[in-house]
Amino acid sequence: MKLEDLGYTSFLNDYRIENDLAGFDVGRVVVEHKDRYVVKSDNSEYECELIGNLRYNAESRADLPAVGDWVAISAYDTDKALIHAIYPRHSIMERQAVGKTGQKQIIATNIDYGLIVLAVNRDFNINRVERYLTICNASKVSPVILLNKVDLIDNKAMDALLDQLKDRIKNVPILAISNYSQKGIAELKKIIHFGKTYCLLGSSGVGKSSLINTLSDQEVMQTGEISESIDRGRHVTSHRELILLKNGGIIIDNPGMREVGITSSTCGLEMTFDDIYALAKDCRFNDCTHTTEKDCAVLDALENGDLDQELYYNFQKMVREQERFEISEHERRRKRKNASKMIRRVIKNKHGDG
């Protein structure tokens, strides 16, 4: 296997030379387990840990390796190595960390396409799809929507769901697929390209692991038994993992996400809700919140029926969430900065006393 099979590029190679990393091997993080990592190189697969400096100089979790990262490593055993540096990331897919105010959680890095998977049974939720789209857009990752398990419904019901998606979401590819009947799978395989990385996004039980097995033409992921009461497999993925497909594509599986919190990136919202932002240009006030203001073009479109009401409510909810995150993030940074000042002052006074 070559590094190019894992997505290695000339940019990464130039960075390796320019930053004196040629003395280290190159690998890509394929599995992350807290402080341990599995890194695949062109000739082996290693269980890795970080060198001390990399760990202690990290200001946040974002400064540590994540699945999808390229890293500089040195082997000290046949299957063990140390991680010395992280290569630049061309994309970072992240969400608001669950239960941690004002903090981000990296989903994966160096992603080219986000495959947003939703199932026709119990999981069809366009509001949630718009959240995933916002994450993709904020990360400059190209989204593709996969309506899965269409074998569970007839063509009329399937077309109705597809129409609902297309009415709300514009300019995003939408494919109807089934792992069971293989509907749409050939079309999906056509957009899987050599050296490109695809990240699966979706709730638990929507068929992500089964989809990986289908795309791989082999059983590479464990899948849960089908629950007759809800017509879906039980969630089995417990960690993020990077998998090489036979056709040369690279896919990252994710545990199902119950919460898809929005962070501080405004561009993600602007791309997802571009219709609203286009209308906003005609608002009377530049700082219009589109809630109660006079001569608000967004509210006028909503009243006239030119703007989908559910889309508007979801937009407002995500804007408020983003604003809360920004306030929390600013407060957390302020406290950290004050703590650093206090530590420096204590150290200075200690040396002064000496």
C-alpha cells in the first residue's frame, strides 16, 4: 500500500520537507481511543501514544490528534510508535461538545465529503439534516444526503420524503438507497473517488455500519440485529474509525450523534440558510434579527408564504444556539487568560523573593 492510498498529497509531502519531518515516518490516524491512537502507514499499522511535549503544549483537545489526521511517527517496536507532530488539516469537522459549555469536539479531520445518512423509519428529520449541513458547510466539506432503508416503504412514500427534502434543501445531492435491496448503491459508488475521504454522519441505527459493509463488498463492520418494533438495526459503533474501501475511497464511521450542537462558525449557517440571508439583504436594518423588526424582508416572506415556516424556526433556533456558544466560549477564554496571568504573576513574585 502507498501513502497516496490513504489520501497523502504533494502539499503534505512539501510540508514534511519544509518542517524537517523527513526523519520521521508518515501515517494517518485511523482509530482514536482517548489517549491511544491507531496509525496506519504505507508499510504497517501502529498503536501510538503522544510524546510529552505534544501532550503538554496542547491548549485544548483540538491540538491533539483526531481520526483523519496525518502525523509524524517513530516506531520503537514492530507495532508501536510515538507521535511527534500533527500535519496541517485542510478541514476540521466539529460540533459543540456534549455537556461542555463553550467547547468544541472534533468529529474528524481532513474530510472531503460528508455523507449525511437518515432512515425512512423513525429518523426522518429535516431539522437535524440542516444541522449536519451547517457542520459540513462550516468545515468546507461537500455534503451528500443519503435517504436510507427505502426498501421499508413503497415508491410513493419514498417520493414524498424526497420531495420534502428537496423543498427545504437546495443544491445538495440527495440519493435514495437501501443496503438490503441495493437500490441506489451503484450510483453512490460512482461518487466515491480514489484518495478522497468521506465521513458518515447520522443518528444511531440508521444503517451506517451496514452501508460501510456494502461499499466495501465485505463484512468490515459489526452490525446490530434488527429490532422488529422499530425496523432498524441496533447501534453498535462506539468509536470513530477510518476504513479503506476497495475502490480507493476512504470512509470514516462515527458513533451515532444524539446532539448536533452548533459552534461559532457563521459561514456554516449562511450557506445552509442562504435563502434567508439573501432575503435579509432587503431588511430595513443591517442588524435585523428577523424576529420583531419593522420592514423585515424575512418576516414579510414568512407572512406571504414565500418562506418555509419550519425552516425559519429551525434557523432562529440555531442562531440562538450559536450566539450562546460564542458567549460561553468568550467567557471560558477570559477565565483561562486570567488564570494564566495569575500563574505568571506567582512565578514572577517567587523569583523576585529568591
